[in-house]
Amino acid sequence: MSLNFTIFGNHPSLSLAELLTCYPAIKKPVLGHNFAIFEQDWEPDAAMNLLGGTVKLGRIIKTLSISDASPQAVADLMGQGQETGALDFGCTIYANSQKTRLKYKNYPIQIKKALRAKGWSVRWVTGKGQDDLSPAAVAKCRLTTPPNTDLCLLISQDKVFVGRTEQVQNADAWSLRDYGRPFRNDKAGMLPPKLARIMVNLAGIKKSDTLLDPFCGSGTILMEAALATKSERLIGSDIEEKQIHDSLKNTEWLIKEKILHREELSRFKFIISDVKQLAKHLPVKSINCVVSEGWLGPPLHGHENAREVKKNAEKISDLWQKTLSHLKPLLKKNARLVIIMPSFKAGKEIITPSVVHEFSDLGFKVINPIADYNPQTILYYERAGQHLRRNIFVLNKN
Ligand SMILES: C[S@@+](CC[C@H](N)C(=O)[O-])C[C@H]1O[C@@H](n2cnc3c(N)ncnc32)[C@H](O)[C@@H]1O
């Protein structure tokens, strides 16, 4: 079995949860702050296409002890069996502390020198400032095409894992689905497609499963579910006719852009309905998975006081209490829900809808997909400068 690594995006806990849900055979990974190393037989390109929270992945070509991991030893692993020639390489140090990273600061230049001494014509591709070499730079400079190499030196305790990147996240494809689609609703809150993808993956959807997003808005979750799963039934509902129109147009756009095949349109079903009226449209016990970002309250400007924010949070709680009790009869046994609960910043206070403490009373068990590694964690997603944090809850119907 091959030893692989993944480099996580900006929300490592979410990325790890996604990885372990998609590849449940992974046991005892070596974990760093933003990477995982594990044995798993997989198709690297299929894994990269699936995972929303992983930005690079590849193979560990050698595991060295700290004392053996000289720049010369690393350089000797490069070249893919060729004696000499020309190659471009990148080199990023992944470690849990800045202090450790700094210890390896001069490695790239020394690796370059060692390769030159062996007769290679070498170009070292650098990141911006202190940054890691980005997936986009790796793709642009074709560093995954041998003998070019994107080296990832992953430092964990007394070992240096020398990784060679095989796949990087396709930034253009993600950005096209985010900004290129015809309908976006920035006011109601647009779920980033990468987060939608991670949520879909956390639901572990199978071909025979029926997925429902009862607050589908412009359809981000359904679009990602169509791409990442084989589910034959993807149902989106929303109280607003305009949102259902937008979802429909966005899914048609996926076909126009050849991101999805035309026949796949038959997988989608859209319903205009208040979530509390869904029983009029859907049979009992017909849904296996719910993946949804509900109503997030009115858009915030950042100057709302704690009282206003708390009032909104309670409205969100009230809607989710009703939503869960109306959805319950429609759900199959052991149905899985992956839902977003916002937290709001009001001055120094962080306010979260109280419903997050009531899931078990409402008949749902809270699952922590990374309980073996981080039992305390709450999975969340946030962007700098936003007043809103999106907490991601994974629930199983009791
Ligand atoms: C935050 S938006 C969802 C955005 C969506 N995830 C997307 O990426 O486009 C919340 C959606 O919930 C819908 N909504 C609010 N109250 C609802 C209700 N009672 N029943 C059904 N939909 C509702 C709104 O119309 C809105 O489209």
C-alpha cells in the first residue's frame, strides 16, 4: 500500500473530517497542523477531484530521521532515476511550529546546490514571501510533471517525510463554479462551493441515497453533490420562487459548461415550499441525507448590538427547531444531516443559536468525525473580516 500525504486548506479540522469520512480505511494517520500522512491505495486525481478541503496531495517517497534528512539526502531522491538533465522544483516545509520551519529555511537553496553539483540544470520555484508554494504555482510551473518536483518536507516529531506532490487543487474550476455561475445571492448568504463540497462529503452519500437541501438558495450544495456523489435523487427546496429559479438556471449552466452531462439533469428535483410544508411534497421516510445551510438571519454590518444579534440567533433557533421536527417523519432510519449553524460576533461576545444544545432532545445524535484525534473540536468555517462563523454539525437521526 502506498504512503500518501495530503495538505489541507485553511480549515484543517474540516479537511481532516472530510478525508476520514471519504476514506474510512485510513487508520492511524500521522497528523500535523495542516497535513496528514497515511497508507491508502487511491487514484490521486480522483481523490483530488473529490476533496474540497485538500489543496495538495502526493506520495511519501522516503521517510528520514531528522539526523539523516540532509539537503544532499533529499536531493538524492530527486530526478526520477535520471542522472542529469533539467528540472524545476519547489520546496515547502510543513511543520507544526514556525521555529521548526525556520530550521529548514535554507533547505531549498542547499538542495538546489546539491542538484547543480550533480550536473543538473535547476530552477527553484519560490512562493510569495514566507508562503508555502501555492497549488496554483505548482500547476503553472508544471511541477507535478517529472523530473520537475514539488517537494513537501513534512516534519513530525523525529521524522522528516519527503513527499512529492502528485495533484493540486484546480483553483480555476472551483473559482468558475463560485463566481462564474449565472446566479448568486450575496444578500441571503452564498455558501462557498468548497465548503458545500466538504459538507456533501461529510454526509457519506451513496448512489441509492436521496439528498435534500430544504434551504437550497441558488443550489450550491446540490451542484457539488451532483459532482461528488452518484446519488440519483438530489432534491432542493426553498420558500422563495426566485431561489428555485436560480438553482435551476445554475444546474443548467453546469451542463452548458460541460461540467455535468445533460442526462444528469434528471437527478435534480426542485420544490418551492416552506420547510414546514415539505410533508405535502415528499413521502414519509424518503430522505437519507440532508445537507443544508439554513437561513442565516438578516445581513450584518458589524455595528449591531448583542441584544439585536441574540434576537436573530433565537429566530434561527426557532426555525431549526421547527425544521427538524417537520423533517423527522420524512427521514429514513439513521438518516444523516450535515447542517450549518452560524455564530455571530457582537463586540467581544460570540453568539450561537441555542438550538445547538437541543439536538439530542430533538432526536438527533451529534457526530464528531474526528473524535479519535480531537474530541473537543467543533468544526467551523470562517473568512477574515466576516461577522459570521459557520459551524458545521453532523447529526444522525436516532
Ligand atoms: C443562506 S440561504 C442558503 C444559501 C444557499 N446555501 C446557497 O448557497 O445559495 C438560506 C435560504 O433559506 C431560504 N428560507 C428561509 N426561510 C425558509 C423557510 N421557512 N423554508 C424554506 N426556505 C427558507 C431563503 O429563501 C434562502 O434562500
